Amino acid sequence: MPKRKEIPEENWDKIRSQAITKQIMGRGIADERVLNAFQEIPRHLILPPQIPKELAYADRPLPIGYGQTISQPYIVAYMTEKLDLQGNELVLEVGTGSGYQTAILSKLAKEVLSVELIPELAEMARINLKRLKISNAELKIGDGNEGWMENAPYDRIIITACVSDIPKSLMAQLNAPGKLIAPVGNDNRQKLILYEKKPNPPNPPILDIRELLPVMFVPMRTKADLEKMVAKEEE
Ligand code: SAH
């Protein structure tokens, strides 16, 4: 097979800004800060080596190994815009994957903490974030269903794997005021849902729930699922 011609590094800025214009601005995302964050993060440097580089800015999710995917750029932008970050928030992400969404969030919030179940993916994300010189993101290997108790409450929570319901401990770790976005549903039908916790003293906070787009995310796993997956691979 002929060797693929490498795309020179200086061409990527243009490829990326064309993708942003078409896929993200073209679908109605106008928040300047979100658009700038997309321009700042080189998605082509985040993909695992087995993915052809020319797919980096394609309008689709891409496989990152272990049956997981990096989300389509538009969906990352959409979820990020809905989180309405001003720059002073503590954010919890569940499902670090490649670290792409983590990197975008790190440009828009004060600090991002991210939990990933699969150690190899957490390691890949750690290398990616280090290469991008991102210093306000911290990663942990663990079950995101439990959140990251030690640093709660979070001003924003983003879940990037599909849940059938928001895990109780995650909702409990959301600050009031605070926002949580997640794909909710099953293998056939999912919707992005935005939850907004509003303080209501002297009563408990009010939870506002808004259904957004239909989407398709990989399912959130449990520790037991992971052990089964590993056992199967070792058979
Ligand atoms: N945000 C990622 C894409 C995530 S895909 C990116 O930008 O690349 C969903 C991720 O959730 C996968 O990496 C998967 O391993 C992880 N995941 C699944 N179940 C989880 C759990 N219980 N806790 C933490 N991470 C989980």
C-alpha cells in the first residue's frame, strides 16, 4: 500500500477553522469563548495513532479503543455551550476517554476533574493533556457513578457516557446553583438532558429539567462490567 502523505502541521489551523465554521457555527453555536476553545485545542494531536489523521475533524465520532469513542465535534461543542461556563467554575467530567472534552473544558473553567473507568484510556488522556500543557485538569481512574467525593460540590457536571438515570451520588455532588448535562436513555433511544439546581432557601434546591437533542453515546459501565470485559479478553 502506498504510504499516506502526511498533512503538514501548518495546514491544520485552516482545516480546524473550516470544520468549526461548518459543523459548529453552521449549526448555531455562537458562544465566542466556546469557539475559541475549539480553535485552541488540536484534535488531530489527541487521536490514538491507529486513526488516520485526516479524520480528526470529520463530522462524526471516532473509535479510541476499548469499544469507546471520542464524540463528534458538534456534540462536544453543544454540551460545552449548554454548561454556560464563565471561567470560575469547578467542573466534574465523567468519562475522560481521549481527554478531548476535558481539554476544551479546561480552557473555559477554573478547574476540571475527570474520572475514567478504563486505566488505559485514562493514561492516554493524561499523556494528551500533558502534551497540550494543560495544568488545570486532574484525572482519576475510577467508577464515575460514584463521582469524585473529596472535591465536591461541583458547579458543573458533564457525563459523556449514557446513563438510564443520573446516579444519586453524582446529583448530590452538584452545587446549587449548578448545572449537569448527560445523555439519558438506553441503547436505542437517548436524549441529552440539562439539569439545573437552583437554590431555594429555606427550602431544598429546585431541580429544573430540560430535554435537549436526541443523541447516541456509549453506555456508562460499572466496575463489574469492566471486570467481565477484562476476563473475556484474557480467555
Ligand atoms: N469525553 C470523551 C469521550 C467519552 S466516551 C472524549 O472526549 O474522548 C465515554 C467514556 O466513558 C469512555 O472513555 C468510557 O471508558 C468511560 N466510562 C464508561 N463508564 C464509566 C464509568 N462508570 N466511570 C467512568 N468512566 C466511564
